[in-house]
Amino acid sequence: MSSRRSSRGSISDEEINELISKLQSLLPNSRRRGSSQASTTKLLKETCNYIKSLHREVDDLSDRLSDLMSTMDHNSPGAEIVRSILRS
Amino acid sequence: MHDPRRFKRAFMERLLLSLQVAGLTSKSMGLRERRDAVRLSSDVAMASSRGRGAPWARALVARHAAERRNEALLRRIMGGSGYERAAAAAAGAAGRKEVRCRKIVRRSHRVCSSRRKRRSLAMAAPAAASGAMSSARRMVKGRLRLLRRLVPGAESLHGFSLLTETLDYVVCLKTQAAAARLQTCMRCVSGVHEKL
């Protein structure tokens, strides 16, 4: 992992390792891995794939949501219950 | 970093509001238009809950503001001044991108010719160890390049700042997916309930 020059000046190895482990813990199926160069590449690849899958998921859900909204009656009591629960 | 629970709550409220404001209940809205409006509402809700401090949040909204057809909806959701800011950011980004592209093309012409000369010299005797190291580095660089495309507004970020931005973005993206799932479930359930 190259420590590039940034506006913060030099970045310590601990900061980088902490960042990498935080990223690791966000990913699904995260396991303890060594911090070798190979796993950095793998981590980055998994992060990219994860972002892409989240994008797809949000797209699919937006589709479903828009279909549901087109068929709903928004003045019904059910709709008001939905709104109040979502707001709480 | 920010408080995740507060973020989620703010997101849900803004999403609800945006969806209402977007007039999605109108039967005259086309399928495509409705889907785009929902996606836009969700993105704007996520970005504005995160706050303008995050570069990805500004870039995400600017991306939507760059399309003329989104202007009316964005104005309704964000208000006039919010929209103006986003549109200005979009215009700025477009201008910078163009300048960057021209610079990149000019630079690559220069570099490619000098690189070809250097490569023919270097091919003479590379050590095996440094060869392996540089190919791993190239892979990391390739992944970072991909990351820069996936995270909004990250095109000019490098190394540490790219990763911190990615971390922030992924956290919020996960919440966006969870919130969208919740919204969908709730509305699905209420629809079923009414049919009973």
C-alpha cells in the first residue's frame, strides 16, 4: 500500500492499517486476513464488487418501490400507518 | 465519522418527504420517469443526510443536477438555492473534466514516446523480485482506478483520501440499501393488508 503525499502530510502505517481493517469489516463475509500486498489487492477488488452489488440492489429496490407507489392508495389508513412507522 | 443512527433516521425522513414531493402517486407518470424519480429521491436523501461536507455527497447530487430533465424535481426536493448549488457544482465538474481530458491526452502523447524508449532499455535486465513487486503494485493501482470510477466525485482522489472517502461512501450506501428495503417491505405489507 503506497503512502502517497496528501494534504495531511505523512500518514502513519497504523492509520493505513486501521483504515484497511475498517474497510475489511464493512464487507460481507469479512474474515481476519494478513496485511500482505496480495490481500490489499483482494480487499480493493471485493470493495469494488461490493459497491457494484449495492448499486444494483438499490436500483432493483427503486424499481420495486416505484411499482408499489404507482398502485398504492395514499390516503388509506394503511398508508398513514406506513408513514408513521417509517418516521419513528 | 458521523452517527449512523442519526444518519439512518434523517435519511428515512428525507426519503419519505422526497417521495411525497415527487408526486409519484400521479397515475399519469410514465414507468421510466417514476423509476428515475425514485432513484433520484433516494440519492438526494442519502446525500443531504450525509451533508455537504462529504465530496461524494456533493458529486452525487451534482450528477443528477447535470441532467436538465431533473431540474423541476430537484427544485421541489431541495429548494431553489439547493438546486442552484448543485447545478453550479455540476457545471464546474464538467468544465474541469474537459480540461483534464485535454491535459491527459497531451501528456500521454509525450509520455508514451519517452516511455517506449525507456522500456526498451529497461527490458535488458529486470530483477525477478522487483518484477513481481511492480506487477502487484500495478494491480493495486488498477483497483484504485476502478474505485475512483465507482465512488462519486472521487476521480481526483488518491491513496489515503480515496480510501477514507470509499469507507464513508460504502457505509452510507449500505444504509441506502437497507432503507430502500424497509420502505419497500412496509409498502408491500400495507398493500397486502388492504387487500385482505
